Amino acid sequence: MTHGDAIRPEASVPGAATRVGKATGVALWRQVADHFEQAIAAGTYSAGMRLPPEKEVAERFHVNRHTVRRALAELGSRGLVRSARGSGTYVGAQRIAYPIASRTRFSEIVGASGRQPGGRLVASATEAASDVVARSLGIKAGAAVVRLELLRHADGVPICIATTWLAVERFPDAASVYAARRSITRTLSAHGVTDYRRAKTRVVAAAADFDDSLRLDVKPGSPILLVESVDIDMQGRPVLATRARFAADRVEFVIES
Amino acid sequence: MTHGDAIRPEASVPGAATRVGKATGVALWRQVADHFEQAIAAGTYSAGMRLPPEKEVAERFHVNRHTVRRALAELGSRGLVRSARGSGTYVGAQRIAYPIASRTRFSEIVGASGRQPGGRLVASATEAASDVVARSLGIKAGAAVVRLELLRHADGVPICIATTWLAVERFPDAASVYAARRSITRTLSAHGVTDYRRAKTRVVAAAADFDDSLRLDVKPGSPILLVESVDIDMQGRPVLATRARFAADRVEFVIES
DNA sequence: TTTTATTTGTCCGTATGTATA
DNA sequence: GTATACATACGGACAAATAAA
């Protein structure tokens, strides 16, 4: 390896030059990766933008193209960029920061990210509670529950498919109320629940099946974030049991303790 | 459709028979799925066990094989079961419940699940902090940090690859201390940090790259849970910045608010 | 090693009830 | 009310992978 100098791209490369001493013990590929990570974070490269071709990057950094590829692979494995053969490497869309906290409201979260939240009621039905749902809602298995299936989106881009169950006894016409008010919060308040909070959240990852791929507009097999949650009212009684499937490349969950 | 009766498997089927009225508005495939979900939760079918063949299930439930397939697909998409052509459908291994809370310690969490925790130091190095790491640790970009790369496992099964950064100024020989004590907690206490807590956690999902597939023993492209976290000491100063990649089918994150 | 049976995966098709335009 | 689209459910046939003989 005969690159005489530190990693320092030419001025023509967008973004401030990353200046790192040459004997830092940091692998070259990591320095290149850090450079692009910082440039993306700084907005030099925005969502959907194409990065310079690998060959060009290699020349400007005075490293081998394989070193650049190693760096881009690192960023790719974290979803920051995606490479398209014969086309280029593109910056992935910015994920919506989705805080999982006591107060977790889809529309507020999406709105806070500067996007227009939306939800479409895909299906609704009254059914007998399965054991799992019944336990979450603190009711007897087989008791009547309303199931609401929502496709939620931000700026028209699908974010998640959420299935929510409510006990019929407490929320007899949840389906029709939701259809009219188009908001879970307002549906609950129409039934006298003025406030509610998240009690428990369970996060798992899985691969998108064919159904997900159609409804969330992702490729089958791509990662899905599966969230099971229970919300309770101010008296501590469960009001909502939800099972949601998020397109993994569109959200990041943030937990502050 | 001439199945005259409710979903009610014969007594020979393991597990209590699920009795559901025929006009509940619940699709047959969902009833079958609920039955197996409950049976798995109840332990009737334990991890790794093979479910009865689709044909057999169809006969016993008096439904078509396609209906059974739809039910198993639902469970499969949630990772509860996985199907192998020519062999059968198997119950997935139970995930380690990984609480993300103020006190988050790998060995304690794995130990609590009844498994033997372990960790192998894959690599360690002293390097200059990248912008992202520096911001997390509250130090100047370029300041010296120790990077520890750990492969953590439970009962010998790899769970995650964790990369942890510590400021050299505060933890000068973190690498050698960890190598000797084999515990992050003990490494910190050797440097005078008696207690620490999780301040922020960020969860994202991605697909396993080739590297992950080798080290975590998963198939390339299978889902990976990516966790970035910062731990702080009792004075609120950052002590650890960590980036971990979990095999998604081996853990479930639990957040209680 | 070869054969055979088992089991899942993928097609084809038909019919029916329900929600939507 | 009618037409259309969709999800559900069923029946059959065969391919492909696996496991057992």
C-alpha cells in the first residue's frame, strides 16, 4: 500500500473534506465510509441522490476501487445507501424517527418529521378474541372484539400495516367511528377515553411476505419490523392491542430511557 | 363450502381443541392459525418440533389443505414456524426476550432466559473517533477511542456482533482489561465506573450481508436487527457507544413504558 | 446407490359471499 | 339494482426437496 497521504478527497467532491491523520489505525475503507456517512448526515447527499461512481471516488481519495466498495458495502448493510448494478449507488430515503415512549401516536410522530400522515381503513370486522388478543386486552377469550386493519402512510408512502383490536363491550362501534373520524385517538375519545398511553411494546424483525410486498410496496423478503403493543387508559386498563408491520427501510425506532 | 361444523380438531390432535362458533366472522384460516399459535404458546408444540403434515391437519380440521397453508403462512410471516419442503413445518426457536430499559446488560438478559451467555473479543483497536462516534461519546472528532468488536452468544449460538467504542482518555486500556475480564461491566468498573445506564437506543432492521451470515450463522439476506446505543455513567456522561447487529430470529426487544 | 414414499411448493381451475363503484 | 373486484374456500394435479427403505 503506497498511498502516501491521509484520506482527503479533492475539493471538487461535494462535502467538506474529511481530514484524518494517516497513522490512526483506522482502516481506509472505514475512513471512506465515515466520510460518506457524515456527508449524508450533513445533507451534502440527500435522499435518492446518486453518489459519484466508485472509480471516481477511488481516484479522488487515492485508494483502490475495492476499498471504496468495502466502504459502500458497510453503508449498504446499514441501509444508508443502495447500489444498483449498471446504474450507480444511491442515498436511501431518510427514515422516520419513531420514538417508542409512553405517548406514541402515529400521526404526531409522522407530523413531527415534517411529513403528511395518513391512514386508510383496509378492513374491519367483529370477531371472537383469540387467546393472545384476549390476554392483551384483559378480557375473556372468545369475547367479541373489533378488528381494525389500517394502512398508514406518510406523504403517500406506505409505512406500516397495523391491526388493532378493541373490546366490543367498551368500544361497540369503533369501526364506524374510526371510518368517520379517521383517527384512533379520536375513536377512543368518542368512547370516553380522553387519554391513553403505551404500556408494552415488543419489536421483532421478519422478512416481508407477498402480502407485505404488495401493501407496503417493498420487495418480498426485504426486512419488516414487527411491533406488538398494548395501550392502556389512565386507569391502567388495556384499551388497544396492536400488531403492526413496518417497512424496515422507512422507520427507525428510538427509545430514550 | 360444505364443512357443516365449527373448527374442532379431533381429540388426537395435541393440545386442547379450539372451539369456535361457525358464524363468528373469523376466516377459517385465521381460526386454524390461532389454534396453532395458542398451542405453541402453551408449549404443546415446543421449539424445533415438527407440526403435523398439512394434509393431516386439513383432514382433522375438516378444511382444505390450502386453508391450512394460508394459516401456516401467517404464522411463518411472524417467525413462529418455518416450512421446509419435503420435510415439514417446524416450530421456530423461542426468541430471547431482550428488554431495552435503563439497565441493559447482555449477560444478565441472556442469563435470565436460562441460557449461558458468552462473548468472544473478535477484534480491538485504538483509532480516531469518527464524527458519529465522537458526537455519541461527547468528545472531539478525531480524539482517540478504543473499539471493541464482540461476538456475543447464548448457549453457543451467536446472538449479535457488537462494536463498542470507549474514549481512550477515560478508559486507556479497555481492550486489555476486557480481554482479561471478559465483561463490559467489569471493564468499566476497573476504570472507576461502578454503574452505568442506557441513555438512548435506536433500532433499525436491515438484511444480513455476507459478513453477518458467516459470523451470526444466518442466511445472507435474512433480517438483522441493528441497534445503536449510548450508555452514560451516574453523572450523565457518555461512557459507551455501541453498534450491534442481532440475528433477528433469535431475539425480541421488549420496551415497557 | 437407487428407489419409493412423504411432504411442501406451485400451478390450474371452480364457486361463493361480500364489499365497492 | 347491477357490475366489478376481492377475499375466502375448495378440488385436483404435478414438481421439487427430503427422508426412509
